[in-house]
Amino acid sequence: MSYSITPILTGVRNPDQGIMTYQQGYGKRIWLPIWAFLLQGKDHTIMVDTGLDENELITPPGFKEETGMEPVTLREGLQQEGLVPDDVDIVINTHLHDDHCGNNGLFNKAVFYVHEAEVKFCKNPHPIDHRYDDYFIEGLEFTYVTDGQQIVSGVKVLHSPGHTMGGLSVIVKTGEGNVVITGFCCNRKNFPENGPAVCPGVHLDAVAAWESIQRIRQLGMTILPMHDLLLKKISG
């Protein structure tokens, strides 16, 4: 079983590159896209993350003019693919920061997968991480997963802690080979051509975050960094 992967742009922010790359890139402003990933296969329609709450969608001045891109609500993004939220049967939350689970409530017919540590932290977050809001998971029933677990044929998760406690990276079999969607916030600058990958700039545990990103790099697969501006559709 193979899947296509369609990144849907649900929002954009304009922070400092240093929040992506630890101890590098400070003082350089970047466009930070907020993607939700639509996986389409023969038997399943899957969302990896649900993006920014559609009620918070604001396009920063200059973004469209500079990039030619424009964010849409997740509903609109699905509609462009001929789908509605009820067509999605599985949602995998890589982690529960607000920009990765903001539209969870749209998917009434989906089974939700997440790491148990992520739910526990979301319900009782440390003040150092303000990106959690349990509003986005209220009333949801989660199926907890472990490192290396297969969700369905062609889709597997890896526990990738550090950026968050229960981050999950997702390995997807596609028509272009195996692809890994990182479970931590990064862009292409985290993966230089030479040397080790660069630790995510935002993390709860820098050592764990560094080790997780090295593990992902060493898989030898195509990497989709969660906040890279230049992501494109991958065929099934």
C-alpha cells in the first residue's frame, strides 16, 4: 500500500530562524508555514496533523506577494482535493502544539493516534511551553502508539522526543519511495549537506531533540521538515 502526500498550507507566521535551528540563524526573519499533511491511499484517507485553527487564519502582509502562496482553511484545502472532513478516517497528531492540532474537532469520523506522553503533557503543561491548549483535544478519544508502531500498511510512526515529550515522526510509503514527516518543528536549514543535523531551536530537552533529528536523518529517506516553505505534493 502506498500513499500520496499533499501538504495543505493552513497558516503562516514570520518568526526568527533561530526557533528552527538551535544556536544558529538568530536575527534572520523567515516565513514559517503551518502545514497539515493529507495522505491518500486505496483504503485510507489520513491526516498527519490538522494545522492551525481555521478561526485563527491570518495571512501576514507581504507573504503572498513574496512567495506566490496563500494559506487556506483546512476545510478549503480538503475541498480542493475533492474531500470533506468526514472522508478522513485516521488522524495522526505528531504533537499537540496548537498549530499541529488546531482543527482536530473537524474530524468526527476519524480514529486519532498520538503518543501518551503528549496527551499527559498537554493536560498539564509546564509554563515554559505556551503552545499547548487542551481545548483542541477536548472530547477526543486517542489511541496511544509506541515507537515503531505500524498504523496501517504503509504508514508507521517513530517516537521523536525532545521538541516535545511525545513527538511522533511518520514514515509513509509513497510512489516516490519512503518519506518521513518529522515530528518536530524544523525546516531545510536543520539538514545541512554536510555534518550532523541541527537540533530544533524550540525544545523541552535539547539532547533528546538532537538525538531524534539525527535518527531521522540517518534513515536515508526523503525528509519533509514540518515547517519548510518549499514542500510539494508527493505522488502515491
